[in-house]
Amino acid sequence: MAHSTPQSNYPSPRQDPVRDSTASDIAWVQQRHTDWLFNPDEFKHTPSSRDGVPFSNEMMMRSKGISFLALVGMHLHLPQPTLYVAATMFHRFYMRFSIKRHHYYDIGATCIFLSTKVEETNRKLKDIVIACCRVAQKNDKLVIDEQSKEYWRWRDIILFNEELLLEAICFDLAIQNPYNILIHYTRKFIKDDKDRIALTKSAWAFVNDSARTTLCLRYPPRVLAAAALYCASTICHVTVLPEEYGRMWWDEIDVTIGDIKDACNIMADLYESSPSKMGEQKYTRQQ
């Protein structure tokens, strides 16, 4: 996939260029960055939408970027929490900058680089660059010369965009993922070991797949973990019980069933739009 050099396409963050975002956009995001949660209407006014990119196209390109990010992560043998953090950075970036002006492969690669440092799952920049080259060109066996133009182009893209990414996410590197919360919920509510193992596997897949959506910008991690548990319980036909009878389990963790079902339905939308790109797990709409 052809890219031009970073210097020819992108303004340098050190030169105070005209941004995709207006001053009011920046102030708005900085005000919101403590929770990074947005309502559905706010996704209709992203920098990409103001750049003429329809909402459906932006979501499709975000999904492609996450797929690229995930494949690079597989090449690097990165743990899933690191990839989730990278995906969250990716989605936050495009609340500040247009996907039309900043290619999702370039930003995905940069998110991988930064997330490995934040999550202390460090990989050499050389290895990240080689993985990006191979995934972008769809050739797992591609031999990359470290002196080649392609190698240095990807290296420059990642290093150039790192500062822009940090600025976009307001240097907020404390990103919580839902995985540990999910494990806590399964231990709390599922007493049978066999059921817990099956349900945890299914719920873990839900969280993995959710990275392809904007759920990380709509709900906090505890809601995503609860939605994953709810969805997995329907798939695995496992009954989730609270420790104290008389209340539904989601009430025990202060999550509403409305939020849980909304998150599940967003996953159902994803599955319905591209079932061939999903794994074995199917997501159905919740009433």
C-alpha cells in the first residue's frame, strides 16, 4: 500500500500548524479527556465528518485501522490488553483529527508503538516497522532491508506521528482496559469452574471484537466488561447469579441493563455489517 513520506503530507507538530480541529474542538476534548466518553450525537460531528467523510465510511475506516493494528500485534506476539490500549488511543485520536488527512495505517502503527511503552510490553522499533511493512503489503514472509526506502518510510511515519498522537490524546496515558474487570466479574458471579472457563473465553472475545467499534468512547471499561459477561452468558447458556439473591447481577456492580444491551447491540451491528470478518462468535440483537 503506497504512502507518501510524512514530511510531504503532514504538518510538523513543532510548527504550530493549522489543525484538523478548531480551537473550540481542542478545548472541548481537553475538557472531556478525564473520562473520554461521548454520546452518539457527538460522533456525527467528528473532524472526519466535517471533512466530508460520511459516518458509515469513517466507522469502516476505523475498523480497517483496528484490523491492521491487530495483525501487527499478532506478528509482534503482543498481549490483548496492549492491543486494547492501542485501539483506544486510535479511536481517541480520530476525535481530534480527520481520518481523511491521517491514514489509519499510519496512526495504527503509531498507536502500537506507544501502547507497548505504556503497557511495558516493549518491542524494538525495528520489529514494529518490519511487522507494519509485512501487514501493509499482505506478505508475512517479506524480507525487509533496514536500509530500504520502505523501512525508513515506516520508521519516519511512526516517530513523526508519536508526538501528534500524544497531543491528540492530551498526554492521557492512564488507559484502563476491561479485561481485569471482566475476570473479577466472572469470579464473583460464576461459581462453577467449567462454566466460568467457557464464559470467560466468550466474554474475552467480545472485548477483543469491541475494539473495532467506538464502544471504548461510549462506555467506561466496567460497562464493557458487564456487556461482555451478559453477551457471553447468552451465547454459552450460562446463568449469571449475584452473591446475594434478590437483585440482578448488574445491579450489584452498578451497571444498567439498558447500557449493557446497547453495547451488545452495537456489537450486533458490527457483526451484521461484516460477518465474514468476524471470528466464530456471533452477536445477536438484544431486546
